[in-house]
Amino acid sequence: MIQHIDRKKVGHEVRVLPGDRPAARSESPAVRGTTKKKSLNVGGQPVLTVEELSKTLHVSTKTISRWRQQGLVSCRFVSDGRKRIGFLESSVKKFVHDNPKRVRRGAQFSQLTDAERDQIISRARRLAAAGGCPADVTKRLARKTGRSVETIRYTLKQYDRDHPVQAIFPDHHGPMREETKQRIFEEHRKGRSVETLAKQFCHTRTSIRRIVSEMRAKRILELPLDHVPNEMFARVSSERAILGRTPVSDQPLRKARLPKGLPPYLASLYEIPLLTREQEMHLFRKMNYLKYKAGTLVEQLDPQRPKARLMDQIERLYDEAVATKNEIIRANLRLVVSIAKRHVSPTESFFDLVSDGNISLMRAAEKFDFARGNKFSTYASWAIMKNFARTIPDEHRRRDRFRTSHAEMFVTTEDMRSDQKEQEATQAQCEFQVGRLLKYLEEREQSIIIRRFGLNRGQNPLTLKEVGAVMGVTKERIRQIEARAMNKLRKAAKEEHLEIPGIA
């Protein structure tokens, strides 16, 4: 039975486990002189906590826990309302007397000097950088140093806990970093098997599957599923008609007239037939319905416990929606070429206009309402020309800031002189204005804009893919955040009455 000893004088309630009785043994050198000045006593005997006994015998707390299973009798007591494990002095003396070799061996494997500990940390860091996982590194260091595996493991774990920033294995002592999860997910998407990833990242196959599922659900929740709603989407009977085959045109296909002087890429666009009104309406209705249905399924997705079958359905619908959108875009790319030809000038790059127009075309496809009965080419032409009307004057205004009435002189004669003070003042003013505008953005938006445009000194602009790799998201998500941030900057520049090229 558990004995309850009421020690009102010391203010503690002590519960002694069965078999814990004072033993009449001679005092061992291992515990001699270590039980003085203890605040807790039971029957005149001091009680040592796990930490105190660990320091007394020069072993780790893990070793103490292992010894409890090997005969070291403990007692449970309550101190200031907190339940703790302790050891009577008589119990410790008895265990030391009965297990002298075990105690000496435990002390031998746990007493590490600072130099030995630093050497173990340094070697472990080199092995980890070379791709070693914790288990392999621990065993290798144990053989190399002659220490126990448990001692090496405890030393590395304790170092990582005390130094989280310089941790040797940061993902093995606490939550895994998002960057590592993203890397595992990307490797799995490239075709790496779960078994290979488990060995590479030193995790179980179950953990790898869970991480892949978690990151896959996170990616699905970030899919751009905005669509133009329509009342027929909610009717189940309409699904077969919406997802059916694209109508075949009754009119015979006529070969498009190819403009002269086009490069092969642009010339190939004229081989794609134009869409009829019926085909166009069918494709837009199908694209928006697929997004609508995928969005409905996303609402049922539990990020904590995502179901693979549900995610398969969502990704299949989204991929089909993207394929439908690409079919619409390909059939209208020649429209961009024809509009760009009308706006090109000696100071403009034709291919830059085509590239800018293609982006406008894709945005127009996302916002076009097929139910109004208008042709998409009419809506897209208006969107492309509106974008040209905004971007071309911006480019001219930027150039005009450095143009004088004697502009032709700068074409024939290069002025090698420079005013260093004026350049520095202009640069400082520009940096100050950019800094003011960046305050309007959220922290993640600031980071993306700074990396995309190389605003930090000594940093080159990064591509969408490179920024996505740094931030741990897809390049499409980076593009969306950048577009949103640029809109904020334009609005802020207008409110601040600032004129910054590329923003205002």
C-alpha cells in the first residue's frame, strides 16, 4: 500500500512507493556529502530529485530513468502542488552498493569535457552537412569517440534544444520547418518515391506520407479558383451538357491569311482555327463550371486530415479547367499580334507588346462573362488596348524625364561626364520614396517586391520561380501576390503624389 506521510513542518505531502524502506547500508562515496541542505526529508532521510541525483552520480537524466526500470526505487511526492519523482538516500545507497559497475560505467559515458563536447558537435555538423541522418551520425560518432550511443544522442539533442538557430538537426527536435516540408513535397511531385524520401530526410514512411498529404492540401487551398458564377451551375441536370464535347462548326474551315515577315513562332499561331460563338460559349461555360465544382469540393477539404480521393478530384477538375482556358487562349493569340502591330512604333519593342498583350488576354479570359452574349474577341480587344494605353504612356513619360530639346545630340555624341553628387542625391531620393511606398505593403508582400526588383543593395532581381523557391510557394502564387502588391503601390504612389517609373 502507498504510505501517506504528513510533514506539516516542511509543508510537503510525500507518497512513498511500495518497497521503499530505509536500508542500513554503509555510506557510499558516490553519495557521501551530497545530501546536505535538502529541504525535503522523509523519516529523517533527504529526498533527491532526478536532476539532483543526476548531478550527484554524474550521469544523465535518461540514465536515471533507465535505472528506475533496473531496480532503483523511487518515491512520488507533491511539492508546491507539483507532482515530482524523488529518491530516498537509503534507496540510492542500496542501488549503488548492488550495482557498482553499472554506476561507474554510466558515469564514464556521461562525463564529457567541454572540449570533447565541442568536438562531437563539430563532427556531427560536418556529417549532417554531408547528408547524414541523426541515427547514422550518432552511431558513427559513438564508434569514433568510444562513447555510448545514448550519450552522443543526448549531447546532440541538448545542443539543438539550447541553440535552435544553429541546430544540427533542426527538423528532428521539434516541428519540421516549412522549407523542408516544401522540399519533400516538390521532390515527391518530381517522382521520388516515399521510401527514397524517407531515407533521404531520415523520417519514417508514415511521416513522409503525412507531410506530402499536408503540403498537397495546402497547395490545393491556394489554387486560383475564382470564376464567373452562373445560375445553371447549381443544377445537377446541366452537368452533362456543360462537360460534353465542344460543338463542331458547320462552316468549312478557311485557312487564315498569314501576314508577311512574322517569325516562325508567331506564324504558327495562324494555324490554330478561330472559335465560333457556340464553341466559345461552351468552353467558357465549361472552364467556369469546373472551377465552381472544384471550389465546392475545396470547402469540404479538412487541412488537418485531408482525404486523398477528395484531393484527386479537386486537382483533376482544376487541371481540366486550366486545359480549357489554354484552348481559349491559343485560339485568340493572333488577336494580340494584330493589336500589337497597330501600336508598335520605332521606340517600342514589338515582342514586348506581344508579351504584355498575352498577359492582358489571360486576365480577360478569367473575367469574361459568357452569359452576356458578347464575343470574347470584343472584350479581349478592349482589355488589351486599355492596357497598352496605360503602359505605353508610362514608358514614354519615363523616357521624357531624361529627354531635352537637343535629344538628337545624345544619339550621335556620348557625354562621358557625370555628376557624382547629383547621382547620389537622385538615388537617395528614389530609395526614400520606395521606402515610403513599401510601408503600405504587408511583410510578405514587401519581401516579394524587394526580391523581384532587387531593391536591396548588391542583390539582383529574382524570377518568379526563384522567389517561390525562397518563400516556399509556387511561382503562380508569387505572381498573384506581386500583382496585388503592385496595385497597392500604384494607389499609394497616387495618394503620396509620387512618380516612380514602373509603379506610378
